[in-house]
Amino acid sequence: MNPSAPEPAQAPARPNGGVPWRLAVTRGLLDFAIVTLAGLSVPILMDVFGAGLAWRTLLQLGWLYALAFHRVGIRVVGLQVVPLGTLSIALLTGTAFAGWLLYGEGRRLAARVDGGPVRSALAGASIAPAYALPFMTFTWLVRAHLALLPSLPNAVRIEGVVWQALVLPFVLAAVAGGAGGLIGTLPDRSIPRAALVAGWKTLLLGLGGALVALLIVAAVRPAGLATYARVVGGHGARRAGLLLGHQGLLAPNIALDLLVPSMGGCVGIYGTAASHPVVCPGRLPSVDAVDLLRALDLAGAGMGPVSFSRPMPPGYRLFVLVPLIATIWGGRVAARPFERSSDRLIAAIGCGVAFAVLIGVTAWLAGLTVRLATSLTFGARPVPSFALGLAWGVLGGLLGAVLPRQTPVPEPALVPELEPEPEPPPKPTSV
């Protein structure tokens, strides 16, 4: 061996073939801590605005908000250790934040795995156990004890439902992390990747467009805007900050309850034996607090139907433009990378299916469920919302895919300038 010969360059390290469990556990625990701190930030802000919370109460409330990011049920327990009722709702702003974190972790984990889309999706989903187990453990330990309240004379504590604290964070982490691993592995110009990404963007555009339309309605109806400002700010800055902060957490929930009626569905109060539509095509709610409580009572007793709505002014029908624009745009985004008509149509249909699934899941998450003697839910029903999303997503997506595209105008070819030929040297003259 020649000692003076240079050593051969080492090949770059390739990802191993197995799931990086050690990294999955580390990142899962880190994401759990970040999401918990995000939940804790809500009561901290409440305290900044003058709530005057004790540190123990602040920590307990922060934990309950972190559970609400995952739609884990919050249960009120009575003096005889008997559940008095359970409240379930996902604060979708927090849910979206947690999903975004887990999606990114799934992509990072999948990048360390040498395999195809299935193995990459499993690698991304491997973050789920380490993320979910701390939620179950702390839910079993944390109890928010209450002083006896006139409105809840028999309530002694508030706690999360332990089995839900394991299952629901696990499902969120597995789905978001698995989606990150899968999408990060698929080729950029593949139909599944284009359909999944466009379906997600269609949902975001639909929800954002619904909120923008609501703001436009508020701007053109000064009386309604003045009533809202009076209700929010009429009892001081503390209550206004509390209401606005929670409206921010519930902004995607509100947007979903606007988007589904725009597609032809209904948002209402649904019990085990009766349903009471509140917002439907052509109808707007006309309920006050007393009527709403009466509707809840009737829905729980299985009585009805009772109408708490009024005719919709013609201008509100323009809300139909929100799903129309969103689905057509989604179809165009899904079809954009492809030249063949068949590929463009398949990608647009896949976008519509992805949009429908996301609408159905979001409708379930956004629903407010109260379990007392019976179960009552306020919101849009998931299965009809999925069916409407499928119809709108597929038809709008196909329309977006077949619309004529802008063909780029070819730039004129640049003709290189020819350098002038050098002049011949002067001929010598005879003397």
C-alpha cells in the first residue's frame, strides 16, 4: 500500500432502512411540550388582562386547553364522584398548530428512512406513541378542583377523559405525521401528491373565504357590527379580550359553520331523537339565549322540530361563491403540473375526494357536543358535510381542470450579434 496515496473519499451516509425510533420518541416528547405550552399561553394571556388566576389554576386551565386542541372531552365530576356532564369541542386554531408541528416532524423522520411511500408514511406516523402517552398520563394526574358554585352546586372538579387523551392525540399525530412522511416522499409531479396538496389548499381557501365573506357582510351592515361591538366591549377590556381571544381559537370552527351552508348543508342542534336546523340555505338564525336553551332542551327530550330561523336576505346567497371559487381553484392547482388531459382530470378528482374527507373530519372536530342525560351537538353533521364536499370538490375540480390554461408566449430567440470582421492591415507602399 502506498502511504502517500490519498485516502478514498467516504460515501455520504445513507438513511437506514428502519424507523428511527429514538428520534421519533425525542421529537414526539418535544412536540408534546410545545403544544402544552401553547395551551398554557391562553390562561397566561387571560391573567395578563386581569383575570387574577392563581398559578395552580393557571396550570390546570392550560392543560385543559391543550386537551381541547385534540377534542378530548372535559368532564365535570360531582360530589359522589359521578360525572355530571362532558363537553367536547376542538379549538381548531390549536388543532391546526399541533397538526402543522406533527406534519413537519413526519417529513423529517421519513427523510431518514430508505424506502418507498408506505415505509415513509409509517416512519412519519411513528411519532404518535411518544406524543400521545404523555397526554394520557398527565390527564390521569391533573384534576382542576372547584369551589362550590351556585350554578354547579354539586360539582367538585373538572378533568379530561383519560382514554380520549390517549386515542385522539395518537390519531392526530399518526395522521399528520404519516401525511408528512408520505407527501414528502412522493415525486413532485405525481398525481397523489398533487391531489393531496391541492385538496388541503382548497379547504384552507374555503375556510378563509368564508371568514372574509363574513367580514364583508359585517362591513355592509353597520347595525349588526354595532351590536357585535356593544356585546363584546360593553363590559370592559377584560371581557372583550377574553371573548376575542376565544373567537380567535374558534375562527376555523366559525368558518366551517359558514362554509357548509354555503355548499347547501345545514348547521343546527342535533340530539339523539330530534334535530333543529339553525343555519341552512335560505334561512338564518333568529335565536336569542332563551330560545337557544329551549332548543337544546327540546332536542335532548326528542321533541320537535322547532324552527328558530328567518328568511335569508338575497345578498347572503353570494356566499355560494366561496365554495365555487375554492373548488375551481383547487382543481386548477391539482391539474397544473400535468400536460395529458387524463392526468389532469384524475388529479382534479383526487383533489375533490381529499377536500371532501377534510371537510367531514373538520365538521366532526368543530362540533360542540354536550353529554348530560343525553347527547347534544351543535354544528354541521360530518357525513352530510362529506357528501357535499365530495360533490362540490369533484365537480368544481373538474371544471377547474378543463378551463383553458394560459399558454406562455414563447420569447423570440435572441440572435447573437456578429462581431465585425477585423479590417485587413494596410498594404505597404513602395518607396
